[in-house]
Amino acid sequence: MTSTYSTDIVIFGGGVAGLWLLNRLRKQGFHAILLEAHTLGGGQTIASQGIIHGGLKYALSGSFSATAEAIADMPARWRQCLQGEGDIDLRGCCLRSEHYYMWSEAGFRSRLKTFLGSKSLRGRVQAVDKSAYPEFFKRATVAGTLYQLPDFVIDTESLLAELVRKQEHHIYRIDAESLVFYRNGKGDIDHLTVSNGDDSLRIESRQFIFCAGEGNKGLVSRAGLLKPRSQVRPLHMVYVKKSGLPALYVHCIGDSFSLTPKLTITSHAAVDGSTVWYLGGELAETGVERNAAEQVTAATALVQELFPWLDLSDAQWGCFTINRAEAKLGNKFRPDHALYIEEANVLVAWPTKLTLTPSLADKLIEHLAAKSITPMAKDNTVELNKLLGQPKIATAVWN
């Protein structure tokens, strides 16, 4: 049996970008639904470190572009939402840390990069008096300087739960293999079909938005689109678990020529009660050339080098790879801002970074307004509830 459902907008992808957009659109009166083939946030969102950052890495060279300036405004934008005063009410979302730090080694290049970054981000970066150091850094046995950034760390699982809670009756799981797009005479996508056992569902919509991260590539292919192109940049992330491990949220600025922090650490709580350090930065970027055993060895040596006063002899180590998906624009390898590409009545979108999620939603909503797309369809969600199930929220890999 085939049922038909009509709506204003169909969003593909249940990561933070798709869920944020769903909340924004429905708040504006659009009848929008979100379709997810796996778990909600199971790709880049749950694998992110949860840092809502203000563009430090773009200021380590001493220059501060308009793009970096836009990123610099993101922590304040997110804080408004967390206080219930922004585009989305996120007062139910948990923070891992209210502050983020930068630890600069004593080497010349490390001090130079930190100096340039602090000057470019004047008013946003503050040197911490040693008397006010967190206990972990008071125990330091190597020379270094600690700075406090305007950045903070959000708990991605609670963020997903909060975004889902507000729109749970408009989020559905589909079988991606059964998905078929159909075009009309104008070249627009007229409708799509998905199957659930013996039942088939026809979904008609005026606008389709792909926010599926790495999954955008497959959606673009299924929809027969030619213009949107994507690329991935792999990371080899590492985590270390130990009971009693102190919570740490810090960029470690190394003495190399790289403008990427040598190591970026966030702390998380495992279900067994132990603390998890989640390790990214240059370690994760260069680690794609190493196998799992080599990456853990490299991470162990790096942490020991940076924090020789810390005993991790009985810690548990693990690692995994994740692909960061982003738009591919000419020869530019690393987009620094949220992007979307339009073809027919489809918008293919990438936030590029977690912190830029609100910016991506702004751009998409502004585009819809410029195209005079306004709420029209009647919401008949009950019919979908009978045909499609709801996807579960992803959990962190160490759990």
C-alpha cells in the first residue's frame, strides 16, 4: 500500500546541523520533517569534541580575517541559546566546561604563535595568573603559560537530546536503500518514495535540504545532482580513560610551524564513572597516516611529553577514525565558514564546524526568504508516525 504525505521542507541528516535547522524552521511556522537513515548525531556530531570556539587557530598567524571574526561571535551566540534567549532554547543542554584554556610551551615559536594569537584576539584571550591556575597546571613540572579563551565545551549527547526533544514527532528513520527521488518537467524534485516492509510512502515537498555530512555525497548521487560536490578530511581521534583523571579542557600550542594546536583535549564522563580525555588537534590530523597501535603509541608519548607530572600507567587507550565532510569549492582545501550549494529545489549544506551551526541555519533561512518560500502545507504528522519509526540518539564511542 502506498500513502502520500505533503510538507513544506524535507531535511535529510539528523546531526546537529539538520536538527538545529529543523527547530529553526518549525519555530518559523514551516511544516518540516527530518529523515535519518542511522542514529541521530552518529557521524561528525557525536565524534566532535564539543568545543564552541571563537577562531583561535585562525589568529595564531597574527592575522584575523572577516571569516575568523564571524567565528569569533559564535560562543556568544551559543551562550544566548543556552540561556534561553537565542534562536533555540537550549537551557536543558549541559556544558562540559564553562571555560577553555590554551597552554603555551616555553619554546620560541610556541610563545610567538601565542603572542600573535592573543594580540589578534585582544579582549578575548587573557593570561591566567599562576595563583589562579587550575590544580592540574599548578602541578606542572615544565615551563609554560596558561591562557583563558572565550570558548567553552558543550555535551554533545545532551545537545542532541535537547534538539530532538523539541521536535521528536517530526523526526523519522528511513531505509536509505529504498529511497528514490523523482523529478518533474522543470527538473525539480517533485517527490520521493521510501519503503517500510510492504508499505510504501510518497513524500511531496517544495524544498529539500541535505544536511547529512558525509552522507551528502550519496544523497547527491541518488538525486542525480551535478553541481554540489563534497570532500572529506579524515581524523584519527584518540581517547584515554582512567578513574580519577582530572577534567582538562585545553589547546596545547606546540613549537612547530603548524598553526594547528599540537594537542586539543576535552574531558568527558564514561558510563562506568571514569573520566575520558578526548584527544584531537595536530595529533588527530597527522595520525591518519598511522595504524591504531601506532596512533596510541604516538598519543601516549605526546601526553607524557606535555604533562610529565601525570601518571597514566594504568589508563585505557583507544582510537578511531572519523571523516569531516565539507563542501568542495575549486582548489580551496579547507572551507572556513558554513556553506550551501543550490541545484534545482535542493540545498546541499555543510556547517563545516560544530560552532558554525547557527550560521548555517541563518544562511539557509535567508535563502528561503529570498526565494519567497513560505509555510503552506498542512501538517499531517500522524500519518507518518504509523509508517516510519524514530531513530535513536548516538552515544560516544568510549561508551
